[in-house]
Amino acid sequence: MLHISELTYRIGDRLILDRASAALPARARVGLVGRNGAGKTTLFRIVQGEIASEGGEVSLPRGTRIGAVAQEAPGGPETLLEVVLSADKERASLMAEAEWADGLRRAEIETRLVDIDAHSAPARAAAILHGLGFDTAAQNRPCSDFSGGWRMRVALAAVLFTEPDLLLLDEPTNYLDLEGTLWLYDYLARYPHTIVVISHDRDLLDTCVDHILHLDRGRMTLWRGNYTSFAKQYAEKRRLEAKFAAKQEAERRHIQSFVDRFRAKASKARQAQSRLKRLEKMEAVAPIVEEEVAPFRLPSPPRALAPPLLALEGVSAGYGDRTILSRLNLTILPDDRIALLGQNGRGKSTFCKLVGGRLAPLAGTVKRPGKMEVAYFAQHQLDELSPAESAVVHVAARMPGEPTARIRSRAAQLGFGAAKADTPVSQLSGGEKARLLMGLAAFAAPHLLILDEPTNHLDIDSRTALMEAINDYEGAVILVSHDRFLLEACADRLWLVGGGTVRPFEGDMDDYRRFVLSGEDAPPPSREAEEPAFQRPPDRTEERRAAADRRAAAAPLRKRLHALEIRMDKLGTAIGKIDAALAGGRAYAENPAKANELARMRADAAAALAGAEEDWLALSGELEALSAA
């Protein structure tokens, strides 16, 4: 379907695509993945003909229709439905011509309109808009009434409506809430033509695609299967490449040693020359470049507060005379992990501001400990960072009077080491800005962490690092995200924001997906919501306390396991290097004393590795038993 051959492209001195090639089959659903800055969006622009490549070519079958979300969101007086319908240029043109055509031409137009199913188009367009969060009333309002994020949804609806032969989507969930994201998953899984989607959404790449196109260091590799399958295959490939590279390097050193020692000896000159030619012909293996992702640091509170952390009794919240939420009877415990569900505009941000102390209640009582620290992160706060100041300067503002060394050490803990510490915020990527803002928000080791869409601008590896940080954090968490993978990994309670209130949702994320796709207005009533949450039965509280105790007990075990894994890796590497040095027995002939010392060192390392493995197995057993308790 799409053939990319020997594609080369540069930006300045930087080589983005280096003779990259790939062949995508027809009707494939392909996830395009790679680190930020790898060139994914550039590849899309080349395929669409927006920019020319330095070399190579992109070929498609004749007449292929390519569709992508318009960079400029619609914002005129046309209604949303009119904007989406007008995206089908052929239909719009035929419908206009049908107004005045007659005779044979009119018959041809009507036949073609039937062929392209033009008369059902309004219903199809309305269904797509509804799936992306626009009700009937919103669909008939002008685009100019909506903010930029909502208009980008209209642009997405327009390209989906046209059903192009090749659909190119660049981070399509960035402007969607969870409900729109779940609908898009279902839509893409049933799309009848070829899709290539750039996404850092792990769940989308696992449920909607059947191929992964990996762009790495200028080259492309097509893998069959979803992202989880790709990750396993890629990890195995990297392991084999590293093993082969180490073996080849050992062979190189061995040959070079022979050449260096015997090149000048007449009796060995021919053999040395032969080995030198062999060395020159050895095909170099590309070195494995490990791109480590800096961990997120979310410091836990030094001491847990007595439960409940927050109790809302008969609370209403809103702005001025406008009430957004009411009838709030909820309790948040010190170790709660709560995901807020519900469409954008239903009050999730209002609820976050209320529990975060940024919004006073209009009615009712909010009970909270006086010493409670709250951290609040939202994407719109990125504008609060000073563009001209670096990460070090931002950190220094929170550490007055501290020595420079400690300030830089803390900045490094947030992911800004020597290479990035002094870079102005204006020159940081979106993901780096989000990392800095999140680290600053949680700087004081809060008791409650509120994260509103924390994964925007983060790649897959960074999202995994964030997930690990949230799970290691020992305070309470309220999470708003369209990333289902993150929600399932980090949240153990689901609260639905809708109908002017907030209440627990009975079920898991699969149940919520079915509820969203069903189109129902309200989920089944929750038993927990029928009575004030602050009056929950004691056994539920004890259960939560037991979970907190297990989490606290597991934390040091995980740290010890991680330390052992690092030690095992180092010992394994050391043994591999010694084995390479002793391979073939020549080391004993050339330098027996050194060879014996290497053999002793290997025995010590092997014994240490065996002991570390036994400790690792024992700790793993303890952790499994603790998790099963």
C-alpha cells in the first residue's frame, strides 16, 4: 500500500532519516513509534508531499486518497455538522451541482450520490461528532463558539468522516478526554482502510494496531503485532545484538593482539597479514545506544496524616452564581488512588480545584487536616514557568539560602542534569517542561497529589517512568487522564463526574468502556453512592489501611530487589569480559600470572552472582507473598 524507499532527510546538520525504507501492506493499522525528535512528524509531512526529501521516494497506488487532521482548526460561522460534511469535497460538489442540473447529468449525479452513500452522510457525521463529545445541540452551534481544543476535535471528526484510503493521525488523543479516547479506540479498530498513527498512548497501540513501525536513529523497521508484542521482540533483538557485539569485540581484540605482537616477525608476518585482512573485512556491528529515561521523583510525605485526609459533606462547588457540582458526600483516605472519569466540561477540574484548596465550596463542609500539603499539576500551568529561566533557577526559588551544589543536585533529581540544568525553559521540549512543572508541584512532599492530564507531551518510556513514580509515592493521588494504561496501572478507585455531582463508579475500566460505547446517560446506581461516603462501614476502612500497610512493607523490598538487579547485571558483565579475555586459552600462554588472576576474579564474581541470585529469589518470594496477602 505505502512503500518508502531509501528516504533521506536532514534538518541543518542533523540527519533525521538515513536511507529509511519500509513497505506497509494494504488495510494495515500501523503504530509509528520512536523517541521524541526521531522524525515521526517529518515522515508524515514527506508522505503528504508537504516537504521534499533529500533522497529516496514514497510511492502509493494511483488515486490513493490521503487524509490527515488539518493543522489549522476550523473557527468560522459554520456549524460543526456543516464543517464535517464539507470535508467530503466530492459530495459537497455534487450536492451543489444537483441543485440546478437536469436531464442526463442529473441522473449521473444521483447515481454517484447513491454510490458514495451521500444521503446517509449527515447521520454518519453526527455519529462521529457525538463519539468525540459533541451532543446534538453542540453540533448545530458555530465553530467560533468553541475553544481551540474543541475545534481540533472537529478537525479530527472531519478527516474521519472522509474515510481516506491512507489515514495519518499524529497524536489524535491529545485533545480528547478519556471518553472520546475510548470511542476513538473502537473506531480505529474497525477502520476499513490503512491507518498510520503516531501515538504515545500504550493502550491505543495495543488495541487498535496490528503493526508497529519503529523509527530509530534514522532507520525504520516494521514489526507485526501490537506494541506489547513489539516491545518483547525488540528487547530480545537488543539482547542478541549486544551479545553478538561483545563477541565480535572480543574477537577483534584477539586478532589485533596477534597482529601487534607478530607483524614484525618474519616467521609470522604472513599469518599476521592474513589476520589483518580478516580484521578489515569484519562488518562492524552498530553499537547499542542506551537512551535512559530519567525517573520522575514524587517525594512521599514524611509522615502520614490520620484518616480521613478529606471529608466532603453536602458540598456544592462552582463559580459565582453558577453551581457546577453539588451533593458531594465523599471521603479521601491517606493512601487513596482515585481516577476521575467523565467527559470534559462536566466538572473534573472544578472538583480538583475544590479538593486542592484552590476553590472554596459554595455550600457544605470540607474537612481537612491543617497540616495537609497538596500538590496540583495541570497542563495549563506550563505557562506559569518563566521562559527565560532554567530548571536550576526554578529549583533555587524553592530552596532559598541553600548552597548551589544542593540546588543542582535537586534539579538533577527532577531529571535536569548537567546537560539540561541551565537550559532556558523556552528551549525545553513539552515533555521536559511537564517534568519540571510536576517536580516543582510535588517539591514539598505533599500528602495529596492531584494530576490533571500529566501524560500530554510524554513519550511511552516517560509515561512508564511516571507510572512507576506514582506507584512508589505513598500519599493520596487523584488522577485525571485520557491514558487508560496509566489509569489501570495506578488507580484502585474510579469516581464518575457527571450529572452535576461526583460518585463512585462500580466496575473497572472495561466496564466503563462498555458504558461509554453504549451511549447511556448514566451508569447503574452505585451502592457506595447511596449513602454519604464519610459514613462507610468500618471494614472498608480497615481494608484500605491493610492495603496501605502492605504497600509500605513492599517499598523497601522493591528497593532491595532493584539494587540486587543492578548488582547482578554488573557481575554478569564483568564475568562476560573475563570470559572474553580468557577465551581460546591464549591468555595463559601469553601471560600466565595475569590469566590466573583473571580466573580467580571470575570465580569470586561467579560466587557473588550466585549469592545475589539466591537473595533475589528469596526477596521475590517475600514480595509475592506480601502481594497475595
